Amino acid sequence: MSTFLKQLFAFGLAAVILQLPQHAALAADPCKGVDTKLSATRKADYSRLVANGLDQKVQPSKISIINFMQAGTWTIVYADVPVADPGYFFFDSSSGNPVLKEVWGGIAEKSDEPEIAKWARDLGANVSLRAEPPCFIEELRLFS
């Protein structure tokens, strides 16, 4: 390869690399303002809540809380349970105690985002959790 082509290639590669951080910085964070700190206490509490919400009897110690998202009175935990595929468990605490409202499972495709956002809106989930795309969809992509 000639020196000119090598320099042209290197310059083009450098230009692409320099553009990457700018695009990442411009992308809106759908989880901004969402508490995602998963403490040992939260793991224990939500393992118990998920176990209580299952149709089959499962010990909380057999449930693995993988991810946690909380905004306002709404909490979503991504949990691995021994009796089903992992899922996102939606809890509403507006009554003072977390109440399981629904479970979302499966894989989210980019084309599914509007439908999933509508589903979360209809459920009543906090606006931070149901942004376009919802915070939990971004998380779902990571764990699918």
C-alpha cells in the first residue's frame, strides 16, 4: 500500500474514532434519574417479593435479583427464577408497600419499543421507567 493510501486510511480511521465519543455523549440516557443501586438489602427484599408473586412455591434464596430500577413509587427488578425464564417484575409502592403489578419477559426488538412503551404507560409505570425507549428496554437488551 502506498504511503499516501496508508495516511488516508489512518486519517479516516482517526476521524471515525474521534466521532464515537461525540455520538455517545449526544445519546439520551433513558435511565437518567432512575435509581439503579442494587444493595444486599434490596436483593433480599425483592427476592422475597418475587417469590411471593410466583404461582409456584419458590424459596427467596433460589431467586437471583440481577438488576434494579426505581423511579418514584415504581420499581422494576430483573430476576432469575427457577420455575420460569428471567423476567422484569414491576412493583408499585404508591400504597406504601411494593405490590407486584406485572411481569415482562422475552426479548425486545428495536421495532417493539413503541408497543412496550405503551404497555408500560398503560400499566402506570413512572415516566422515568417508561421513557422512549423505556429504561428497562435498554436493560433488557443488555441481558437478552
